[in-house]
Amino acid sequence: MGTETNKEERNTPEYLAQLLKDKKQIQAFPNVFHHLERILDEEINKVRVSLFHINGVNKDSLTLPPPEGPVVTMSEKLYVPLKDHPDFNFVGRILGPRGMTAKQLEQDTGCKIMVRGKGSMRDKKKETEKFDKPNWEHLREDLHVLITVEDTSNRAEVKLQRAAAEVRKLLVPAAEGEDNLKKLQLMELAILKEQAAPRLLAPTSVLQLPQSIRNPNPAGAPILLTSPRLPTPQIPTSSGLMGGPPPLVSPAERLKLRPKLKPRFNRLLKLWVLCLK
């Protein structure tokens, strides 16, 4: 019984908020807690499946047959009934807050789910700019959901059927006040906004000086404790000027210095050879 109670307590928005908070804190240390991030993501997905399932119906896990044959690509288009419901926000219902409803469907079905066609972009100005551009031909079509999957033929058909069935549920508008999915999406959006809100930092403590060096009669601006500045060393030059340019040596003087340097170099070379022996 205790285990069942714990499961019920975990399937709550409060528990999901705690998980999202933990994930945000761990993300402050990238590439450090690899296993914790994976475990957190798995737990978040489990709670989301329980809380934010479509139309309030728990879905059984997808059972796939063993792979047979080569990998193929399958796709299906489901057109949005905008003519029957012109004022309904189908795009927001399909994508969900921050795209999480579509991401959850992709994880459950193994398919890629994309909203395409006219009206699929939030930025209408950008949609107008992309209308005649290459790779944006879908904007000339009516609003639709494109489902694609890559797998062996027998497995791809199962995934595609499951994804299409779930998307069709999203294309049926619910009556005002009776849309449970919309309520859950708004709840999830509120949780995400709360986690993304900036936190006010607590005021830092003021540095207190020891009593022995504290001024009994403080006046003026506060004392700033800084590290003592070291004097900049100055290198004298042969010209007698501090920090001036090095003296110029004429080519004739260089030739005079070479005979003096060569014997010394030869001696150093002999010592180096003796050390190697």
C-alpha cells in the first residue's frame, strides 16, 4: 500500500515542479552530472505521461514487432479542420506549451510530428517572406500535421497508425470549459514560467573590519579593501633613460663583437658534448 501511495504522490503537479527545479539547478553545471540528468529526464517524462496525457486517457506502451527487412520512410498528412472551426487554436493544441505536447507524442510513438501549411508559423511576416522560398513549398498548402517515421516496414506501420490516432484526437475541438487537455497545458505552462522566472538574489553581507583597526569616528566614504599595488619595475638602459628605447648598434660594432662571442660558443658546445658522453 505504501508503494501505491508514493506513486500517487509522485503523479502531481507539485512533484513535477520539483523535478523541473532540480533539472534547472543541474543544468547550471553542464557535462558534470550525466547520469543524474538522464534519470531526471526519465522521471519527468513518466510524470508528464501521467499528468498530461491526451484527452485524459492513459495510453498503453507501444508494442512493436521484431524488425523485418530494410529501413523505410513513411509519412502521412492529417489536414486541420479550419473550415469547420475557424476560430479554434489547433496549432497551440497540437504543439502545447513550448512544444511539449508534440514532443511527448513523438516520444510515445517514435514518429516525427510537424505542423505545416499556411498558418503554421507564429510570425506571419516571416511566413510571408518564406512563402516563395525553396524548401518552404508547404506554406502553399492548407494547414496540416505531417507525421513521418523511419523504421522497418512492419514497425513503421505500427508507429504511424498510433501517431495518426493520437493526432486525430487533437483535431477534435472540445467544448469551452470541458477541454481537459487545455487545462493541463495551461497548468504545465504556468509551471514552466515559474521555473523560468528570475530569482532575486539575497543581499550580500557587509564586510566587517576587526575592532582593532575600525575607525571610532567614521566619516566620509567607506573604506575599500584592495590588495596593495606592486610598483612597476623599471629596467635601466645603457643610455641612462628609464624605459627608453634600446641603444642602436652599428654594423661595424656587430662585426667586432662576433669574434668575442664565437670562442665562448665553442666552449659551451664542447661542454654540452662532454655531458652527453
